[in-house]
Amino acid sequence: MEFRHLRYFLAVADALHFTKAAEGLPVSQPALSAQVKQLEQEVGVPLFDRVGRSVQLTRAGAIFREHARRALREMELAQVAIAEAEGLQRGTLTVGVVQTVNAYLVPEIVSRFSTLHPQVGLKLDELSGPDIEAGVMSGLLDVGIGFVPVASDRIESQSLFHEDFVLITSPRHRFAKRRHLSLSALAEESLILLPSIFCTRRLLNASFEQAGIQPKIIVEMNSIEGILATVRTSKLATILPRLSLGLERNDALRGIPLKNPTPRRAVGLLWKKGGYRSGAVRALADQVRTVVKEYWR
């Protein structure tokens, strides 16, 4: 078994189509099919169910996919380590980032990092908090920017900032000129919120329960940008981290502090406990800390 077999297998597993997978590889469709069959012979079980032109992973294929990804990731880490030992800076870092940080802090972080380290590639995945923790633990992510404290003792973390949630409205909203609001004042307010699959929403649910209210949720949407666009043009309000308002002064939206209780979260850097931290990972972490420090100063 060779590493190219793993790459070919993963390409088909992602595309679920041999012809489409071959388009992104230096191999023809018939050759790709032959390579995958050779891999299946070595593994000893079928990895795909072939139905017409499309394919589906078998149960064994789904298991093999996760191990193949980890094997290739370990090879990438080895290449990075060797490159650094030779005094080079190259390779690719895979980073998991929660939604608001990805939208408003990551562009500046990426700009600075890529200027200083142009030979290091960055692959950024916008993920939920639990998915970031799972990716860090499995080694599929070099580093995460997620929520702290973490749920697993297999992850090391460093807190970056604490942030309050605010009520966000358009300037025309009846609460737009308020300096602050009690959370209980929102009992009858029409809200648009993230769905409960997000840690942000589950934190809000706990705060609503603490305030003794049942929120009037009119719309759920899984995109913060979509939520804010709706708030700008409607009478709906939302509750999101203050960072959602962006780094610049925002005349189209208002952020009203909340109290009794104040929903609050912490964001931090996450690494696999005891895992190898390349120089590129350390350099990226430095840029993250620098941008955060400048924003919160």
C-alpha cells in the first residue's frame, strides 16, 4: 500500500464519483478505478458499493476513510517537521475556527501570517465548537480557535478573550436607543437566533432559563451574516456576541448590553495535549494573540 492509494481513495470518498474524483488528480478515471480496486484487494474488503456511475462508502470504507485521513495528516506533519529541521518554512496548517471569529478576526490574522510566512499554506474550516474539539483530538486540525473551557482533558487551551453577548437591532427598533436591557425585558420580543446545534444558542438557552423567560423565537438561521442582514431590514432583533458587529463602527446596527444575567463566553486557542506544535503553528498562534490584543486594547 502506498500513500497515493490513500489519496486516491479519499478523493473518491469525498466525490462519491470516480470520474469527478479523477478530474482533480493526475490520473485517468480507468487508472483511478484500478488503483482503488488494488487498494481493496490489499485491505481485503470492498470499500465502495458501486451503483451505476456513482458510488457509496461501505461500512468498512467509512472506517478506513478516517484512518486514511489521519495517516496522510501524520505524513504532512512529518514533512513540516523535517522542513523546519532543515531551516525551511513550508507545508500546510489546518485550522478550525468558530463562526464569528472566522468572519471578523481571521481575515486580519491570515493577512499578517501570509505576509510573514508566504510559503506556509493555510486551510481554514469554519466549524462548531464540538467539531473543533473533535478535530483537534483526532489530529485532523493543527490548531483550533474555539470555546473554552474545553470538554476534554485531551486538549490544551489558552484563553484569548471573554466576550459579552448583546441585543442587536436596526436603528429603527424600539430598543435601539437603550443603554442596556435586562434579559427579562425580551420575554415578548420577536427574535431571530442561531439554532440549538450551536454552542452560542445553548448558552443563550441557559441564560433565558436563568432569567425565567421563554423567548419568542420567530426565525432560526445558521448563518450569522444572514441573521444580521435580516435584522438590518426587519423589526426582528437577535442576540449574538459583540464581535458579530465587526471590527469597524457599524451605523446599520445597534448593540445593546444585556444584564441579569449577561450571557458571556470565552474563546481560546486549542491544541492536542502532548501533540507536536510546529514552528508554523506557533507563529500562527502569535498572530492570533497579536490581533486579539489589538482589538481588545
